[in-house]
Amino acid sequence: MTRWLRVLVTLLVLQALPALAEGPQAPREFAPKAGKGRVVVLVSGQTGPTNYTELSGSLAAAGFDVFLVDGNDYWLKGGGGEELLKGVIAQARQSPNALPGKIGVVGCSLGGASALTYATRWPDDVAAVVTHYPATSYVKHPDPFVARIKVPTLVLAGTFDDYKGCCLIETARQLEQASKNGPAPAMLELHEYPGADHGFSTDNAKRRDVVADALKRTVEHLQKYLGPN
């Protein structure tokens, strides 16, 4: 390798180092307008957090201290997403707007995979989980998967969702049935939206009736297990 080529390679490596060290984007906080609120971590879908500002703002308006993160940072090939999500929870609890105690986790699409796989297994830290059209194509054996869920979990899914085959209603139904077949009480509940497609909670969602109902059910589930703000 010639000297000038070595210099060029070194410069390219040095330029890449900051990007490699950045890690996940910092969460964006949507604080409750009055006083403090119970913490809710919202994990976005693959389209990124900018597509979930309306949902985050609506949850903050309901009295929660919301932390929006990019779901692409927490569903990692080879693992590591679990510890990163735990780190976000620890960080969110330190906010001056946060009430102490357990938190809620809301996950959408790809972020729903993280919520279902990680947050549902942390009953010491998480009181409630809600997933909107969660990615479930990786779940090959519903019974043992659901057996590990220790947190009350609500799944909201559209019956016409065929987006990349990742979030099919048939798999969501299998998960609910596996939960019913397990020890009482069932820890996973499914609510279906007939005719609804993927992404019904994104900022540009067109089915406003589904948007409103999904928000209502999300808030009610969080309040039931987190308590009043």
C-alpha cells in the first residue's frame, strides 16, 4: 500500500469513528403539561420517531411523561437491544417530570417486537405494556413465548395488516390463545380492528376512528396498571 493510500484509509476510518460511537439517539421527552406524570417509554416503528409525535403528544396530554425512542435502535441483530432499552428506562426515571414507580412501555410495529420480547418480562420495572401492530414474524412457538410474559399486555392489531408479513393478525391471535391456555390470569389481550391495515397510529394515519380508539385503549390500559397521574 502506498503512503498516500494509507493516509486516505486512516482519514476515512477516523471520520467513521464518531458515527460508530454515537449509539442510539437520545429519547425525546413529551412532558405532561401540568405537574408530573408516570413514565411511558414509546418505542417507534421502523419509519422512525418522527412518525409518532402525535401519539407521544396525546399520551403526554393524558398526563404521562413520555419518552419517544427510535425502534430501529432496540431491535438489533445479535442482541444488545434489551440492555439499551433498560438504559432508556433508567434515564427516563431521572427526569424531573417523572413520578416514581413502575413505568409503562408502548411499542409500535418494530418497536412492538422490543416491547413484547423485552419489556413484558420485567415486572419489577414495568407495570403495563401496549403494542400497536407489533412485529411478530419471529415468534415460531407462541406457547413458550407467552409463558415468559409477566406484565399485563395489550395488543392492538388490524385484520388487514399484511405489511412485509411481519405483523399478521393470525400470529397475534395465536399469542392471545396461548395466553388463554396458560395459567390464569391471562397476561396478553388482543383487540382487533376489522379492515385496518398497518400503521394506524402513525402521524399520517387516515383511519381517524382507529387512531382515536387505539389511543383511548392505550391510555385506559396504562392507567389501569400504573394508577392515576
